[in-house]
Amino acid sequence: MTQSTNPLHLSGREQSTEAAATKSPSKSVSNPARDRKVTVPAIIRELYSAPTLYPGDDPALFERLLEELAHALAPADLIQWLLVADLRAVILDERRYRKILDMIMSPKETNGATVYNFQNYSSEVEKLDYLIERCRKTKTGILSRLDAMKTVSSSLHRATEIEDVELTEAAE
Amino acid sequence: MTSSEKQAANRRNAKRSTGPRTARGKARSKRNALKHGLSVSALDAFAAPEVRDLAARFAAEGFVAEALPLAEASHDLRRIREIRDALVSAVVAPRSPEGRRTSITNLGRLERYERRARSRLLASLRAIFLAYY
């Protein structure tokens, strides 16, 4: 296993982002709070284009969420970027389902009387609850997959580094 | 009651109704029974060129062996997101309360396809990861 033949090339976020920036046209997003740049691979931008905005949606949230997740999870290769982008999609889905649920549950004033919508949508409320629960499980699944990949790859890198040092010492 | 002349005319007309003749008509009618196409492989469906392009992009990134299943799953997930966008729009601004109910039910149905597509995506990513480590 050598670094040069491995397309995953896990050697830190800085390196992967630099490589992505030189290989394909990608968009840089600056985070004023942290003053660090995250370069999202172009293929991720194409696969995960911005969703439709609904009343009350924050148009910057889509980009900001990926930026925050990238800072927190530090995806080091395309596999991890795919997982992080998928995680963002699931987080946004959960938010949407919660909004719909909120919309259905919120009472409305009609002719001086308070009407509760959820009485008409009891089965739909159950379905939305289920969808929210699925989103939560999916998020946990993606995070644990990401965590496992990071653990294995960092252990292997450490082993490779030790092996390199030993080989260098033996050669000397 | 239909006269015998009328019945004969109907039979003659029916014999001429042999489906679309032009290539455009045939291309259109072959998708008559297609509802959403999420239960079939994207490679067998109308999206094959798009999936192959995406696979070529993944292959260029170095994921040669798993490029096609990865592209297929990614493409399916993208389509599911597009369909969900449309369904959520129908829930947020429904034409009728019944329309809202139907859209929420369809969101639930879509989740099954999404789960399968995501499972395939994760399996492809795992295979790539194992292949290179």
C-alpha cells in the first residue's frame, strides 16, 4: 500500500483540499468565524445541489451547514466527503419534516374558534414522526460509518509511518 | 344498442390501432407504465447515459472498480431528493387537504426507496474503502 497509488490519499484535510482545488474547479467557502477555508470537491457540489427553498428557509443554511460539518468532521477524501454531504442532506430533511409537523400541529383561529389541524391529520403526524425517527437513525449510521473509516485509516497511517521509520533506520 | 354496422366499423378501426409508429411515439409510450422508476436500476432505465457519465467521473477520481454502483446509488439518491422537493412543495402549499395527505403518504413511500439507495451507496463506499486499505 503506497500513498502514490491510493486515490483516497488520506493525509490530512489540508492536503486533500489542496488536491481538490488543483484537480477540479471547486468553490471555496470562507467562514468568518473561524477564518479557515473549506474546499468542497466539485463532484459533491454537482451531486448535492441546493434544494428548493420554502417560506422561512435560510438560503445560506445549505452552504453553511456543509461548511460547519466539514470543519467538525474533517473529511479527508472523496468517500468521506460523500458521507458528509449525505449527512447534510439528512439533517436538512429532518428539519423539513419537523417544519411540516409544526405546520400541521399549529392551531389556527377560524371565526373566533381555535382549530387544531392535527385532528385532521393524525395518520400523517404518525408518518412524519416515523420519517423524523428514520432521519435520526440514518444520521447515527452515517456518523458511525465515518468514525470507523477515520479510525481504521489513521491506524493504518500510523502503522505505515512506523514501518517507514523502521525501514529508514535499517537502511542507515 | 350498437348496430351491427357500427360494430363492424369499430372492429375495422380497432385493427388500425396498433400503437405508436414513429420513433418519438414509441419512445414516449414505452414510459407509459413508468411511475417513478425508483425500483429499477438506473442503468436499465432512461437515466443510463447520465449514470455512465457520473461513473466516469468517479473512475477519474480513482474509484474504478466500484464506480458504476457508486454512480447508480448517488444518482438514485439525487433523484429521490428531487422528488422529495416536489412532494414537500405540495405539502407546504397544498391544493387541497387531501393533496397534502397524499403528499405526506408519498413522502413515507419515498423513504423506502431512499433507504435502499443509501444502503447501496454505503456498501459501495465500504467496498472502495476496503479495496484501498
